[in-house]
Amino acid sequence: MPLEATMMIIDNSEYMRNGDYMPTRFDAQSDAVNTVVQTKIDSNPENTVGIMTMAGKGPEVLVTHTKEIGQILSALHTTQSKIGGEIDIPTAIAVAQLALKHRSNKNLRQRIIVFVASPLTGPGADQEGMLKLAKKLKKNNVALDIVCYGDGIEEDGGSPVLKAFLDGVNSGDNSHFITVPPSNNTLLSDVIISSPILAGDRMAGIPDDLVPGGAGEAGGSGAGGSNNNNSQFEFGVDPSLDPELAMALRMSMQEAAAREAAEAAASGESEEDALLKQALALSQQEADADVDMDAPPPPPPATASTGASDAMDEDEDDDEDEEAAIARAIAMSMEPQNDDNNTAMK
């Protein structure tokens, strides 16, 4: 999803009182600014948006690096009472670039969106001066979007300064140029939200599985490509044509994912309880085993080997008695013979 700090430069010149865009050019511009801010903030919570004017007494920064759409709306309301004078595009863009340079989050890419509904006037607004400024923006990696409507639409037969200026800034198709002729059926904000200016931000809030071709394909459709059809999108919904329905589908999928996560967490807790009970049971068995070990050991049971040993001892005792008896018998048998011999000798 886009991670950007955006500075919007709005036209508050005397031309903005014209009613060719309903209800006036300035009101149509305010509606478009509101759409841009809301889309930028919704696409990434880190994004910031600022706003400044380029007519009246001179370019003036109204709000820098905010995430609160209320501050933008308040600035637009204040500017409505400061309509007048002529625009100074070169100075306004230079001031916007300086404001982006001092952004707090340096990871945010830099982008300037310019609303032009007045003719180019003032020093530096010629093609040579604008191309010099374009090189500076490109060197500092600042992307640029230009929305031309009303008197800001240049004649094709002349030398389109703004288109050449944007071509000089463009790097890797990161900058866009659109023109919006007056129409009773199309709002300025509707054209912008379906254009490449907000294509990346708009697709950031839609899951990839709803956009098989990715954000680039959807952005091409938003830019006016006619080769895509609803059959290429899941559920038959083209997010660039019906962003509200696509958003509803996204929210539904998020809710389903949240329910699955909750069920998985509950299942995990049940398994954890079962493991805890098993551990307690094992510890109880070990405690019982310790108690049994403290009791005196029982006498060893008699076995066949013990009986055999006793029999062998008895046999040995009998043999010793028999040998002793034989020895006594031999001694006794010899005693009378000795006595008779002694008598004969006498």
C-alpha cells in the first residue's frame, strides 16, 4: 500500500467563482480535495496530507502533515472567504516541496497534487522555467499529479506547459496528468477517484484475491482502460467501478478472518487446559510414588533357588556327620587290638 506524504495545492484565484462546475469551481475543488484526503488516509494509517493555496496575496500553507480530515475541511472553509488574485504555480510548488522536505517521517514518499483552474501567469510560469523546476523535483524524488479544469485546460494547438512540466517530473510512471471538462453529469471528485491519481490508494484497501491482476491492472481500469470486464474479478465486482461494494466485501472477509482467529484461540485454550490437567495428574502420581518409597521394604519372597540352597546345606551337614562316625568307628576298632597285643607281649 502507498506510504506517502502528500501536499495539495489548490486554486483560490478569482476564476474559482465561475459556475461552470457545479455549484462553483471552488466548491467542486473542495469536494475533490475531501475525496483525495479521505482516500489517502484510508489507504495507509501512516500517510499524511497537507494543503496550501497559490493565489490571493501569495502562496500560503494552511495545513502540513496531518491525518485529521477535519483540519483540511476547516482550511477549505477559511479559504472560501479568501478567493481572489492570480495563481503563482512555480512559487507554490517550491513552497510545497520545502514543506515535504521537513516531513517528520522520512520513510514517506513525497507527492504534490496541483489543482489548476486558471491560466498560467507570473514569472517562471513559462515552459523554460517550469522545466527547470521539473528537474529539481525529479532530482529530489518528488512525484507530481496535476488536475486541470476550467481555464486551466490548455489549448492543444499551443505549447502545453503543464503537460511538458509533468513529463519532466515523471519517473517510473509515478506522476499523472488529467483534464476534466465541464459536465452536468460528472463531478470533479468522481473523475479523480476513478483516475490513476488515486488508483494505487484505492486498491490498497482491497484484498489481492479480489483483484487477480493486482493494483496495476485495477489502476489501468481506473484510468479509463476498457479491456477489463467484470468477469475478471472475483464475485463479478470491479473494485474501480464499485469501490463501496468492494469495500463491503473486504470488511466481510476481515470479519470472517476475525471469527476464525477467535475460534482458533478458543481451541488453543482448550488444548492448553487438557495439557495442564494431564500434567497435574502426572505430578500426583509422582507424589504417590514418593510416599510408597518411604515405607519399609517387604521381605523378599521365597524362591526355588532359596529352597535348593537349604537342601544343599543339609546334605553337607549329613556328610560331615557320616565322616565323623566313620572316623570314630575306625578308632574304636583299633583299640581292642592294641590291648590284646599288649597282653600277649607280657
